[in-house]
Amino acid sequence: MRSVVISGTGLFTPTHIITNDELVAAFNSYADAHNDRNKDAIERGEISAVPHSSSEFIEKASGIKRRYVMVKDGILDFERMMPIIPRRDETDQSFTAGMAVAAAKEAIEKAGKQPADIDLVICGASTSERPWPAVAVEIQAALGCSGYAFDMTVACSTATFAISTAMDALLSGSARCALVVNPEFASPQINYRDRDSHFIFGDVATACLLELEETSTATHRFRIIDQQLKTYFSNNIRTSVNFLTKAEPDITLERFFERDQFFAQQGRKVFKELLPLIYTLVDGQLQKERIDIREIKRLWLHQANINMNLFVIRHLLGRDAATGEAPVVLDEYANTASAGSIIAFHKYHDDLVSGDKGIICSFGAGYSIGSLIVEKV
């Protein structure tokens, strides 16, 4: 039976860093200015004062200590609270294409392939820089790949969904070598005026090269044993930003800064509802494949929140993870949406030996869950 392997991975990390302390200082300056400007309305009880944030609160709530961003200018300006990103000309490469190409080149090199070998490119991310032409086609052209390319999104689960889609294409014969890239330019979607979410996301890009095992020659290859995808509709993680906003009656500039135009979530509901769906899916997947959890050497989980990950790990393993068993990267990278589990996989797989098994699992808005059981070849 033919099998598909992940034969190369790549990672692009932006140069700019924002620490929790920097972010908190900007937010608290905004809060003070807002409260001072609206002092009378706050005293009358018409609106609520904006409370201060703190680095301790952020780390306890999420496990995040810092994040990388493509553009730092403007984010820490409490009167702006948004990156300053000049419009690019149509002839210039898009931000996300550039990020993806950088990650892709590393994945292609590690797989021992050439761009011309690739005949399928899937660009998957939680947000898109534009609806068309597909960023994937831009990436395909920039690298010199053949075949076809398209964009897709399943929010934070996009990487595992895209890998599964590429695997299906390889097994069906509609592609012979596939590149999955996840350029997450997430920082502009953050509401830096919201205490509960101003710290969540960072920017990054990841890449995975997939091919049939019979054609692979890379040192580190992981056979995909099983793929499980599941979605459930929920509004608890949502953004409503879209082209219809500017068509609303009586539109004003302030409308583009309202809460629904950014990432927003009802965290307690997400924690309560999504976590049982995750471990139920993974438990069922292991049972179907007749794999005991003790055979799983590594868990590369979505990097959204340390408390969510610890909960899932304890349920699956029946204990806390040993050192290196479930790598955490969100302390350094923050939540990077679809790229999080792939960052963990990219950075923490070289030590595994032939026959070792692991799980790449992502989850997020939708709700959506994607889980891949892989084995070192």
C-alpha cells in the first residue's frame, strides 16, 4: 500500500520581537488615556473603565512571554495600537507570499527536492492578505513550481487540514509532490485595545513538503499513518471583518475599530466545549488504529494556550507530560494560529528514531480539529 511522508519542514521567523512588558506598557497607557478622556461617563456608570493589564496576568492566562511580528511600528503607540503597514503596489510581492517562500525554501532543501518537483502548493492560514488571486499561486510562481495551487482556511486547524488535503491528492495521483505553507500574518487582526486578547497572536510562517514514501530520500521522514478531521459550528471564536463592512449604512472610520472587526473569543466557553471534542477525537483515532497512547513518543499540539494544552495532555496521557514529550513554543512565539503545531514539529523531531510515533494536532475556530498520527521512517 502506498504511503505519504512529510519529508521536509521549514520555518520563517520575523526579526521584530514584542515582549509582554512592552505590550502591557502600551496597553496601560491606552487604558489611562481612555479612562481620563471618559472620566465623567465612567463616573455616571454609562461606560466601564478599562482595567490595566500585566505581564503576570498574560503569562498565567496563556503561557505567552513574547511574540514575533512582521511590523512593530505603531503597535506600541497607545494612540494608534495598530502596526503601520504601507500599501504595497500590485507588482510587489505580498507580505504572506514572502513569508511562505522563506519557509518553503528550507522545507524543500531538507526534503532534498527542487521547486520544479512540486506540482501542488496549498497556502493555508487563519487570515488572508487578499481574496484573489490566490496567494498560493503567487508562491507557486515565486518558487518556480509546476502544477496547481490554491488557498484554504480552517482557522487554527488549517495546517493539518491542508496536509490531509495534500495527502489525498498524492494518493489519488492528482499530484506527485506537494508543498503546504502556513504564513500567519496575524498581528494586524489583534485588537490591541482589548485586555483579554491584546497579547494572543504573533507572526510566523511554516512549510511542509509531502510526497509518496517511495520517492523520498530525506533523512527525517514521517509517514502519515492516519488523518482525522472534524468540524462543529460555533461562534465562540469569531471575526466578522469582511468586504461587507464598508457597505454598511452610515459607515464611519470608528466602525473599522469595533470589536467584531478583530479576533474575538469567549474563552471560558471555548475551554469548556472544545477540549472534550479534541480528546474524544484523538482517543477514537488511536483506538481505530489500535495504537496504545504509550506508543506515542511526542505530542505536537496547537499552540494557543498553555492551560488548554496541559488539559488535553493530562487526559490523553493520564499524567503530566515528561520533558520534551509535548513541546511548547507559544512562550516564545505566542499563538501563531495554524502554524503553531508545525513550529513544534519542525523544532522537535530530529531526535526521534525509526518506528517512533507522534501526533500532530491542531484545533480552533469552527470549531475545527485536525489530528495526524505520524511515524518516523
